[in-house]
Amino acid sequence: MRPLTDATPKPLLLVRGKPLIEWHLAALAAAGVREVAINTAWLEDQFPAALGDGSRWGLRLHYSMEGRDHGGALETAGGIAKALPLLAPQGNEPFWVVSGDVFLPGFPFDAADAAAFAASALSAQLWLVPNAPHHPRGDFGISPEGLAVADAPERHTWASVGLFRPAMFTDIPPGTRLALRPKLDAAIADGRVGARLWPGPWTDVGTIERLDALNR
């Protein structure tokens, strides 16, 4: 995404007139979410400057400053582990996770989905999308029971949105740099990850060309 991201963090780049992350914030607020933790690292001071306290969306925003506290991004699992006191202050509340660099307008962050997940025995619930040309092999399949499968003849791409339980991350010391995939693979092997398809629009905003296409 350079040179654009030399001066602006990717989630603050404009998509159809507003920063990419604001699409998520508006959708979360519309779904009834009221507290949001934002993990930051690169050019992280721009986030509170641009988004404030979240009151314009009816949200309360919290910032988990990985750059300030640890010298750089902790990747997804490490970032979630650092933010757990914000995501699950009572220690056991399930929470939504969505990447700041995907565009999925219309995704509902449905409270009914969150309630069903909380009542289940699953550790995570993932939403998958059709494979894009830049990721043709996908990530996971879906079993007839609605569980994520690592090795499947037909695989889809994780849309970088899902529901998670804190217990997946409590063994990660805060400040550890760790990707999410090893955690997912372990939980999938134990049959503890649900998966379903998201039929709406979705873009991994990972190149200037994809950003330009969205804005055209």
C-alpha cells in the first residue's frame, strides 16, 4: 500500500468517502455494540486523533497501543491477548474481531449470532468468503455440521471477521508477537471452531489497485 501508508495507517485510508475503519464502527454501533477496542501500531497516534472517543457513533472506543507499549505490531493473536482486559473485562465475555483492512459493507455483526455463539461450546465462529484471485487456495472448509475444517477439498477464505472466547488467548503473555493461525488450527483440530459463508461484498484492501477499484 505504499506510498499511501507512509503517511496514513491502512485502516484510515478513505474508501468511498470515509476511512475504512469507520465502516466497521458504524456497523458495530448499528448492531448494538457499545464498546470497541482498537489495536494500533503503525502511525498509531493518528487513530485517536481521527476517531476520538467514539461518541459520534454512540460507541466508547479504547485504544490498545502496541507500538507505544511494545515497539511494534503484535500480530492478531498477540494483539488480542494484549487487549483482553478491554475486550473481556470480566474474563469470560465473547467478543467480535474484525480486521481494520477489510471492506465488508452490510455485514450485520448480528446480536443473535453473538448470543448463539455465547450459548455454544465453540471457541470461535468464523465467516468465510469466496476465494479472491490473490488467494486462490483459501483457508478453511466447512463440515456438514458447520465446523471449520483445515484440510478440505473445497476451501474458502476467512473474511477476517469472527466471534471469539477469551480462553483462546489467556495463555499468551501480554506483549508476545503471535499470529492467529496456530491458535485457530489447534481449535479446529479439536472441533471447536464454527464456520459459515458470508454472501455479501468483501474486499481485502491490500493493494493500491484494490483500493482504487473500490473507490471507482
